[in-house]
Amino acid sequence: MTAASFVIPPELVTLLREAQHVAILTGAGTSAESGVPTFREAQTGLWAQYDPQQLATPEAFQRNPRLVWEWYTWRRELVNKAQPNPGHVALVTMEQRLPLFTLITQNVDGMHQRAGSQRVIELHGNINRTKRWNDGAIVEHWHETGASSTPRCPETGSMLRPDVVWFGETLPEAALAAAIEAAQMCDLFFSIGTSGVVQPAASLPMMAQRQETPVVVINPDVLPLTSATLYRIQGTSGQVLPALVQAAWPDAV
Ligand code: OAD
């Protein structure tokens, strides 16, 4: 995909520049150009034989806690070695330029914060936090146990797990409420780098559309066009977002 292969509609540039409240939903695609594989693309190396959707469940953890723990350890190392890409940086600029900006992410990699985004709603948790399996309390320190079992909370002995939302689990209530409010109140909504198949995040663009708010989808894949208020830009977030920011605020670095 070259920079010239997508088109940014001029009316969208005006909408962005004049917006009072922009809400953005990001997914794994926004970290793809940082070298973090998305969920629905083939995994490589050691973990190629495992389907992430089969590992990111409470049942998988109960069946084989060590396997799930190790998968997250590998993913955490990969994510923490990766650097934010120009798409993340463009979102930081947007936050600085707009009166109100709500960044909602399904990503657990903390990459938006590392790029410099100040206020991020994490719908699916954060891979760098660890919590107790039994009551969800955050645990900062523990002893590694070796290859046979997962680490345990030094205070209660509970098994430890990453503080991420797994399939079949409910989202953090306050984060979801804030995301829904932003989708309903904003005057421009972006859905970036997400396949839009995991609920309830996938409903946020629809909530915005129901308020007749224009929705912008940025994704290199062909996506079905669903309504007249939908702008679909076929390109990567690392290419489209900097171009969009540059078009809206030509003095932006
Ligand atoms: P997916 O892996 O389902 O989708 C990633 C999307 O990003 C796809 O639509 C790709 O076409 C698109 N994409 C790939 N490269 C891109 C790029 N450079 N720029 C923009 N888009 C790109 O990831 P999510 O939609 O985030 O949940 O998945 C949603 C949730 O399902 C995840 O948060 C995770 C997962 O299982 C949990 O862990 C609970």
C-alpha cells in the first residue's frame, strides 16, 4: 500500500478541523505497523500452532494456566520491545489539537500511552497488569515458579493472570460506560484497525451513526459500506492518520 493509493475526502478534513469532540476506537491493526501481530492473522514462530482466540479465554486458563501465562509473557515481551508508529503519533497530535478527544482502544499493549496519548479508555485491559484469578485484585510483585505452574499471589496464594478481558468475560464497567457516552456525544467517530467482530466494542460505531454522527473507518482491508455517513479509507493507520492530521493542521509537525 503506497501513500498515494488512498484518498482523504476534503469534507472529512473540514469536519475534523472543526470538530468539537472526536471519539476514536482502535483495534489491533493500529499496532500492526509496530510489528505486533493482529489477533486474526497467522501467528509466527513458537506460537504458530495456537489460535489466540483459543488461548484468550477463562476456560483455556483453567485447562492449562501455564500455557496461557507463557503465551501472554511472550506477547508482553513482543509488545514492550515494539515502538509506537506514526499512526499512534498522529492520534497524539489530534488529542492536542481538538477541544475534546476520546481515545477508546481494544488494544492491551499500552502503545497509545507510550506514544504520548494522555487519556485512553482501555476496553480490554492492559497486558502489563497482572491480577488475581479469584478476585481480580491487581498484584504488582510475585515470584516466578518455573515451567510447571503459574505464579501465585504472595499474599493469598491465588493463581495470577493478565489483567485483560478474555472472550466470555465482561468489560470494565466504567470504561465501557465512558466509551458509550463518547460514541453518543461526539461529532465525529473513527474506527481504526479493527475487524469489528468483537462485541460490545463493535457496536460503538453504530451508536455514533444512530446519532447521525459521521463515522470514518480506516482499514487496509475492503470493508462493507453501510451508510451514507460512513467514510471508508482503505489504507493503514500508519499512513492514513499522519496524512489526515497533516491535511487538517498543515502546521502540525
Ligand atoms: P483483529 O485482529 O480482529 O483485526 C485487526 C484489523 O486491523 C483487521 O480488520 C485488519 O484488516 C486491520 N489492519 C491490519 N493492519 C492494519 C494497519 N496497518 N492499519 C489499520 N488496520 C489494519 O483485531 P481487533 O479488531 O482489535 O480481544 O480485535 C478485537 C478484539 O478481539 C481484541 O481486542 C481481542 C481480540 O480477540 C480480546 O483480547 C478480548
